[in-house]
Amino acid sequence: MARVLITGATGFIGSHLARACLARGDEVSVIARPASSLVRLADVSGRIAVHRLDLAEADRLRTCLAQARPEIIFHAGARTRYPAQKDLTDLSDSVTENLSGLIALLSAAAFADVPPRVFVRTGSIAEYGDIETPYVETAREAPRNAYGASILAGTQYMAMARPRLPFQAVTARLALTYGPEQSSDFLIPKLIEDFLDEKPVTIHRPHDRRDLIHVDDVIRALLLIADDPVSAGAVINVGTGDAPKMAEVARMLVAMTGARRELASFGTPADPPVVLNCDPGKVKATLGWSPQILLPEGLERTVQWARQSRAPHSQPVAMGQDA
């Protein structure tokens, strides 16, 4: 049992993490922006302490840390979409939201009366970008967009600051995470939603390949990292090492949802396929972690959750680490 503080707990990964920590007996506090919805935490709302603040509010952040006294901080809060703008405001916005917030939290934690013993941050496969795959932690990254660049900057700032921090600090670079309760702004839940609604779908880049990892496997890895941050080191990949084509994923979901096959059509892009694929060798060797939920099972779980959440007079089923 530990005292845990989670940022981004109102989001997809963070809400699963909060439930997993509760399930193992942790005392859980979360930081939520003032306007954030707590709907993903509705089933555990009476068991967590919610601190409504923005990480830029230094005084309130210090007060939060003094009250929560976390032994473990999971920083899972980040904005993932920054459409490119002509005036480059996507760059400045990503720095403000993803980098400055991280630095503010690191600073507040480092100078707390009782600092945490470990700080685990969720990074992203998007940090790697246009380089050879599978991605390894020692590679020279080349992110494609403001999101990837801002998350990479946070990874490098945190690694640089590690000798100055009174706690272990680790960035877990996550592959493309999917599962129950993910927003339909992302590909897999959107495909499931459209196929269940019998809507036609076009996969514009069917030969692109993606390392897809179920959220329960991600949560299990994050907890292992928090338990043994020294073995994890400054940066560690969390991925499956496999990267199916998007056409294969779409066909699997057609079958699982019972949709008509003709609802799925496929584009023919002129440029070569894009591959996003992590090498999970380090996390397997140092922490003994490997994915337990293979893609067919993970997709089936996600489709099941989507069906249950759409059933009349039913509430969405919260599926955490042990579901």
C-alpha cells in the first residue's frame, strides 16, 4: 500500500491507473483541471481525493502535495492533438501545456516537505518519429509533430534533471494504447462505434503499421516501474513489439462487431507506409514484463465494453487492470 498522486486521472489511461491503484490497496489522490469531467471516475469517486487545480498554479500545487503526501506520483496528464498552425502556435501551445506543466510538477515534488520516492511519467511512441524501427530507447529521435516534440522535450528535461531530484524519475514511452473508455477521437474506438452503427469507414492508410497495446498491459507496466524505478532507468519502452497493418485491424473489428464487410474500404496512398513499433526488450529484461493481452482478445474486450455501454438503461462497465 502506498500514497499515490495521479495527474491526468480523468483521462483514459489515468482513470484505469487510478482504479488499479485502488484495487491494490493504495491511497489515491488525483489532480484534475477545474473544467475536467470526472465521468470516467464515477465508479470510484467516493474512494479518491480530488484536487481541482492547474499545474501552473504553484501555490495550490504545493498545498495539494502537502495534503496528499504522495510516495508515488504518476504524471499521465498531456494533450495529444496539436494540429499544425500557420503561425506556429501549435508549438508554443504544446510547450505550455505539456512541458511547462511537467516542470512545474517536478519542481513542486522536489521541494515538498516530504518528496515522493518515485515519479513515473507517461511518454509516447510519438517521441521517436521518422527513424528506423523497432524503436529502442537509445535511438536519436525525430518527432513528426508538436505533440511528439513536446513530450520528447519533457523526457529529455526529466532525464537531465534526474541527478538533482530527491526521487527516482522514469519516463515510460507507451505504444498506441487502446481499450475500454477511450475517446472515439482515436482510431480503434471510432472504428468500433462506426461499425456498430453500420456506418461506412474508409481506412485511408491501410498499410500503415501500429504497435497497439491494451490499457491493462500498460497499467501493469506502470505499476512495475513504480515498484522498481532503478531497474527501469530514465526511459523505458512499453509496447508489444508487434505492429499489425491498419487494414488487418479494421477487418478484425468488422468480424467482431458483426458489421457488413463492404462497410470497410481502403485507400491507396502514394507515399510509403508509416511504421510505429517499439522494441520492448528492455522492459522484458529488467522488469520481467511482457504483454498478456494479445490484440484479438484486447479488441474483443473493447468491442464488448462498447456494446454494454450502448445497451438501453445500462451504465458503461468500468474495466480496469483485472477486468
